[in-house]
Amino acid sequence: DQQVKQNSPSLSVQEGRISILNCDYTNSMFDYFLWYKKYPAEGPTFLISISSIKDKNEDGRFTVFLNKSAKHLSLHIVPSQPGDSAVYFCAASVGGGADGLTFGKGTHLIIQP
Amino acid sequence: DSGVTQTPKHLITATGQRVTLRCSPRSGDLSVYWYQQSLDQGLQFLIQYYNGEERAKGNILERFSAQQFPDLHSELNLSSLELGDSALYFCASSDGTGQMTNLNTEAFFGQGTRLTVV
């Protein structure tokens, strides 16, 4: 049973446009959400996080939105750059920390020139 | 460089064998996590250790075990290997206390060990 779902295996976006990656979850106990970025042959790297007490968190070109009633979060990247091409994992945890993260299957973002 | 070191990077072994994967966490991090990434799966949480003690358990098979040593490095032991155990195994560390707090810590991942069972 997938508690964190990323329904788009891949997404292609033109350079300079907005990339929107979506994530849905089923466990209402999740209260902390993170996005990780992964390049081939490397481990995932932390990108941005959001606590369930917020509905938006922004860091430079990256913004994460959380809709608790819909159990949905999204990552916006504006403007998209070639270096953003990677696999993006959505993750969630209970208890406000990084203990035992539950990951989605990832979305492969391809930025086209 | 995340500061988390995993060895070996690649491992090829036969079915039925046993292997040990090693992880050195970032300096000062007390929590170590192990994750498995199979071809068609996202990252699956296996197990977490905090300061030498098991803290949380995920989808870890009985054939797998882990431990964290006094110097905080961790080992993941995989035994009676099957073809389906072929995957990327990631270790991550964090400075999380291991308790249910509101510390917004993130985990730092190593580069992974690619295990191929033939």
C-alpha cells in the first residue's frame, strides 16, 4: 500500500517555464513533508521541506505547497533550468522529523532547451 | 558530498550468499537509516538506528539485519540472497534525536551500494 504517491513517472518542461511536481498521501498522521532530488549514480539530496502547520514554503526558485484537506503537496520550480533535470522524490514522516521517511516512487523531470 | 560514506559502491554476488554493506554517517550524526530502491519501487525504508540502538523498523525482511557500532558506523547484513534483492541500498544520516520532536531535520544520503544478485 503506497502511502505516498507520485502519479507522474516523468514530466517534460521547457527551460524557463514552471515545473510542477505533484504528490499525494493517504496517511493523515504525516506531519512533515520533504522533497529530494536525485541525479543518476548519486544519493538523493534534500531540496525543501514543509511542516503541516504551514501551507507554503519557499526557497529561491523552489516552492512547496501543502493542501492538508486534499492530502496533496506540490513542488514548483520557477524558472526551470537544465540542471533541474533529475528524479524528484516526495517524502513524508510522522512526528515532525526525518525518522523513517516514506517515499514516493519519484518523478523524472526533464528540462528541454 | 553529503558526508555520508557507503562501501562498497558495487557488489555482485550469487543467490544464497550473504553480504555486508557499510555506512559511515556524517560527523556528529547519531541517526542512521537504511533504504532500499528497487527498479520499480521508490525508496523503501528498512530500518533506523539511533546512537547504537534500533529506533524504527520498516519493510525489512527477516533475512536482513543491521547494527550500529559505538563509533556510529552501521552495517546492513543481507543473507540467503535472492534475485529480487538486487537493488540500490542507501544509507542516510541525520542529527535527529530519535524522539518524536518537532525538529525539522533532513536526512543526508550516501551514494548507495548497488547490489546485483546473479
